[in-house]
Amino acid sequence: MSALPDPKEISELFTNLLGKQVTVKGGAPAADAKGGTLAVYSDDAGAVGAVAVSDLPLASNAGAALSMIPAGMAEESIKAGALAENLADNWHEVLNVASQLFNCGAGHRVKLADIHPASDPPAAAAGLLGAPGGRLDLEVAIAGYGSGTLSLLVA
């Protein structure tokens, strides 16, 4: 079983990775609106251990901040209703690094398996989405960029 991270851990990881102050606090569930993402984390046996659902604003802003792309590019992506390719590549890297948030000391490890549109979750994640063992809904604000929502679900 994966563990839910503490919001402070998430803030520290994002701050260190993005090089910008990142504030994390409780929030509403991430919407599956157009442009949002659903990251599936699986264990060595291929079982889904965790899912991270993000809205388009978070994916765009974090993707831009990772490579110091101007915030205006993230805003354009949000207005277009789709994650720009370069921002998607960067967001993938953020989600990959974020896998460490779910790994507990008991030897249970997960890794990023795949990323899907939030509006079209894979069948493998359906059980976890319907009945998670734990859930954390957050608002994530990136200094100089903007904020978005992130929902973390664990088996």
C-alpha cells in the first residue's frame, strides 16, 4: 500500500524541483475538465498503487516553471484548453519525480507508469478512482505562475 504524503512534503518537493516557492493547502478535488491529467503509479508487479489527478492550470504552470518558460506560455496553454507539448513533457517529468511522494519506508515502491487525459481514465485505475484507500485534495500555487488543483489517491 502506498502512503499519502503530507502537504508540506509536496510543497518542499515542488519548491526544490521548480526553483519557485510553491504553497500547498487543502482544496477541492481536481476536476477532470478538458486538458487535465491523470498519472498512474504502479508497483513492480504492475498493480496500481496511486493516482494523481491534476487540472490544466497546474499542469501548465508547473510545466512552464520547470524550465523557466515565461508564465504567459502557461496562460496561453490554459486559454487554448490543452497542454502544450513542451509543457506536457515538463509536467511528465514533474509527475515522474513526484512518485517518491508515495513511497513509504516499508519497501513498497511505485513508479510513474503512464499519464492519461483526466477525462479518459484507464480501466486499470477505475477501481482506485471509485474507492481509494486514501485521498488528498489540494490547491497548489506556484509563485510567479499561478495555481491549480491536485488530487492524490492511494490504494
